[in-house]
Amino acid sequence: MAPISYVWFDLGYTLVHLNREKMYQTYIEDHGFYRSLYEIEKAFHITDKYFMRKYPGVLGKTKNHYLPWYYGTLNYHLNLSFDLVHQMNSLSEYKHTQKGWTCFSFTREVLQELKSASINIGLISNWDETARDVLEKNRIIDYFDTIVISSEVGVNKPNAEIFEIGLKNANVNAEECLYVGDNYYDDVIGSKKVNMKAALINPYGGLGINEITHPLIIESIKEIPSIVTNKEGLKQ
């Protein structure tokens, strides 16, 4: 089996994240309720996985297409109920006080470790025209040898074509690649269509993905350097 020479990453909740849990906690406290950040993080996780499973692609659409629906599901998991239009508008206001998309604390360290091991790094992401701004503001754009963004190429994951564009631009064989992302239906299924190996991020073990059987489920990208530098190779 060919060793891994190229690691491809998803962007949102793989390399970068929002401070959405704290914003949500502030909102409910303003309305006289309390839930711990851990409870809120788990509820967001479960809601994300539910939408990925039941409504593929909707999380990549304009926020107004799904946010009230999303918040209603999130509230349900936390045994809370609010006027959804008011909640959406209020949380949008809170968002203006936040930094936006920021790297996980370990993102740059992992990317540097891969570079130091002579592993090439690529990005294949379903994202709008702000993707490169996110990469630049977080000072990680220079780590990438190849960048493929759905809004730039006109095709989204899990369509095989977006992965084929990445392989062609990088001039690499799929058998030498590992794709890493948090959405089984976009990331794992999509990358498998072109015979890439795939690692699925799920920070809470099997929580929210009970229907999925996949041989490589990881807590975060922190595990990737040791996986790809394993001399026995990656078996899937």
C-alpha cells in the first residue's frame, strides 16, 4: 500500500471554528437560563451531525435558509424554547462582537509537523468567497500546497469532481492521499469516490454518528501526523 504523501483538509470544524457556544450561552443567560459550555458544545455537535445526516448540503447554504430550523433543534437538545426569529437576530448581533473563524489551538502546530515530515498539504472545502480571507487572517494559508474552494471551482463536496480537481492540481495519485474532515457524508463519502483514504473527525467518540461504520475516526487533527508517518502504512 502506497505511503501517504499528501494530506487534504476540510476547513470548518477541522482547522478553524467559531466561538458559537459562548455566544449561545450568553444569549440564554440573558433570558434567565443556564447550561454549561460542555452541555452546549455537545448539543451543537449532535445538531451538526443530525443536519449532516438528514439534510446534506444545507449547512453550506445561506444562514437564513436554515438557522431558525437549526436553532430549534439545538434548543430542543438543551430542553429550551425561544422565539426563533428573535433568537437568530440576537445571535447575529452577538456575532459582531466575536473574532469570527479562528484556528483551533493545535492547528498550526499540526500543519507545521506535517511540513517538517515532508508531507504535502491541501485544502478541499465547501466555502464561499471568504475562504482565503479566513486562511490569511489565521496565518495558515502558506502551509497549503494546493487549495480548492467550492465557490471558486463551481462544484461542492461530495461530488467527485472537486476531489479530482484537487488531485489534478496537486499532480498526485489518490492512493497517496488522506482526506480529513468532520462531515461523513461530504468528506468521507466524497473522497472515497476518487479512492482517497479518509479520516473522520468526531470529538465525542460515537456521539451523533451511531449510524456510521468507518475504520478511522479521530478526535481532532492532532492525531494525523502520527497516522501518516506510521511506517506500516494506513489501511482502509
